[in-house]
Amino acid sequence: MKPLVVLLVAAIVTLYIIHFFSVGWNYLMAGNLAMAIMLWFTALGHFMYWRGMSMMIPGFVPAKRTMVYLSGILEIIFAIGLIIPSTRRLSADLLILFFLLVLPANINAAQKSVDYQAANYEGRGISYLWLRIPMQIFFILWVAYFGLILE
């Protein structure tokens, strides 16, 4: 839920800041900046809570700690790519793929009741998916709209 709040607040704030410092409303830049801010926020979690995030990854995936760090680095790269016009389309395509690829980890975490911040199995459980899956779809649609369609 925190990433969604960060995304929406960042979208409103960046839209008004851009409008204040330029001539008009630049929805394209505000939408991509907001997603970049959200990605930087979530990437930070990959480094702060790597132990708990490692618990989210299905058992058959090797090098869990490395995968958590790598996904955090990818989020930073995608964030930068979204705000550079010449790399926006590729970044958006890859970010949508990334969101699809990390969904199984979120499903696995819900099934195991992982609390990634506390690094234990006392999380919200399967009910978390009622929020997480629609939120993931929303993120994908956001990236598709601001990174691919609106351009």
C-alpha cells in the first residue's frame, strides 16, 4: 500500500511543481517522475529489508540475497530510464516485464505470510493478495500509459 500512496502523492506534487516552473501541465513527465520516485522508494526497501525480501522468493530460486539486490538495482535503472525520453519506451517495456516477473514472489510471500520488514512469517497472509494483485495491475497500466501510450 505504501508504494501506491508514494506514487499518487508524487504524481500530484510533481504535476504541480512542473506546472509552476513551466508553461503548462506536463502529464507525461509528471507520470514518469512519479513512477521513478516510487521505484526509488521501493528500491530502498530491497537494501534495507533484504533478509525479509529474500524470504518472499520461491524456494527453487537460487542466490536469493543477490536476487533481492539485483531487483533493487533494476528498479533504480528503470526509474532513471523512465525520465530520459530516449530510453523511456525500453524502460517501460522492461519494467512491465519486471512487474510480471516479481508477482510470483508476492504471491509466495502472501502464501507464507511473510512480513518482509520484520523478516518473519507473521505477515498478512493470503488476504494481502486482494490488494497486491490489483495494485500490481495498476502499476503495469500506469507504466503502459505514461511510458508507452501517452508518449
